[in-house]
Amino acid sequence: MKHNWSTKDIPNLNNKYALVTGANSGLGYFTAKALVEKGCHVILACRSEEKCFKTRDKLNKLIPDAKLSCCILDLSDFQNVSNRANELLEKYEHLDFLINNAGLMHPPKTLNAQGYEIQFAVNHLSHMLLTIKLLPIIENKDYARVVTVTSGAQFFGKTKWDNLKAENYYNKWESYANSKLANVMFALELNTRLNPNKTFSLAAHPGVAKTNLFNAQKPNPSPLEKFSLELFSPIFQSAEMGALPQLYAATSENAKSGEHYGPKYNFRGYPKLSPPSPFAKDKFQRERLWDKSYNILEQFI
């Protein structure tokens, strides 16, 4: 693996198609930008028309020959995800890259449209639903890749899936960590369920990258959150650098299905192969999560 892999190392992506969730800001924006610069047709999946069109216009100004489409995707509603996926299946014959990037971090207690805790619903369940629905066009191309974005919070997650509607209690830190653990468990389990000679499933985490996640859900941060931001600010890397592991997973010819990539020093740096949480290596727990998640989503598949 190249020591300082960067966007300069991304190969020509003409005639390839990618869908990036949360493409309007942070990691998603810089992922979309890097793919477009290499000739990829990128479907910008954003929560609102305003966000999507604004991002499309911005990228068009930066990259005059950009190939872009918009997909208004509300990950807080499984029915919306299912409907948008059906539209994509009708519109596109193949998809080379699905980047499951969008996420929520530490919001007040909120439930999604179907009554599930919002972080677990958006970060994990909706991306699993989107992936399963789009597999017919993903599997139409050899070596297409699904990249699911997790975070270092996965190491604080627990394989307890008995409070998915926050009916017993709500701890925003715990819920976020569990959703990020679920991300990497899903990516690794999907790898075992795909033809490894045809379709890849990989995971990536950005380290400690400065993105909108740190501000979007916290207009009035607590003293602990303020202290944490001040404490870690010296080691934050840019969202542009934070996007490199997921770009490496999506485009590098050396990336392999079932692998997990992160920054060289875990917090920051160029991408490298990175060990996931020990829980994610437990096949029994991965299958348990898959089955529980699939039972929730089955009516929307």
C-alpha cells in the first residue's frame, strides 16, 4: 500500500457511476468532488432539494465538465429510502460505487419515521436498506464496491440491540457508538454474503475529522462537549483528509473486499489498513445484527 496515498492516485473513472449519501458537506462532499474530478458520474444523495442543488451548482463551477445527478434521500424514513431506491433501479443500469457516508452524531432523543432511535436508523438501518435495494444494479458491474463509513466510536459500541427505539433509556453517546459499530459489522457481514470475485464490501473511518457532525446537532453544546472539542482540536484533520480512507476503499486497485481502512495514526494521516472493533470480527454477533436489522427492514425491501 502506498505510504501517502491521495486523490492524485485515484484512477480514471470515466463511464463509472457512484452514489454518495450525505454528499452536500464534510466527508461526503470531498468524496463526491474527488470522484467527479476523475470523470465519475456522481449521484448526490442529500436530504433536501436545496442542499442537493446547491452542492451540484458548487461542483459544476469548480469542475465545468462534472457529471452530476441529484437524489433527494431522507434517511430518517425507511419508506422514503425504499422509494428512492426503486427510482434509482429504474433510472440506472449499473452502479460502480455506493458510498454509505451520511450520518448523525449525538442529537437529542429523536425517533425516525418508523419509531426507531434516529442515529441507529439513519447511520445503520437506512444504509443497509439502501444497499440491499440497490444490489441488483451494483452486481451488474464486476468489481463494484459498497463502502460503509464508520468511525473510531465503533470501539466504544456494544452488541446490545434491545433498545433500538430508545424505549428503556437514551444515551446519545452510546447510541452513536452502537450505530458506528453496526456500520462496520454490516460491511464485514455483507462481504461474506456477496460473490467476492464480483462485488466488494469495505468499511472506512475518517479518524478525527472536522465535519458538520460536530455542529449540526448541537446548537447549544454541553460543557463536556465544549471541553472535548477544545481538547481534541489540535489533532483534528480536515474533512478533505478524512475522506481519503473511504476514497481509497472505493477506488484503489489494492483495496480488498472485507477490509477496513482508517488514517495512518487512527486520529489523522493518510489511509492504511486498520483493525476494526473486536466485536465486528465476531461472526455470530454480525449474523445476529443482520437478522434483527433485516426483520425491521423486510417490509421496505
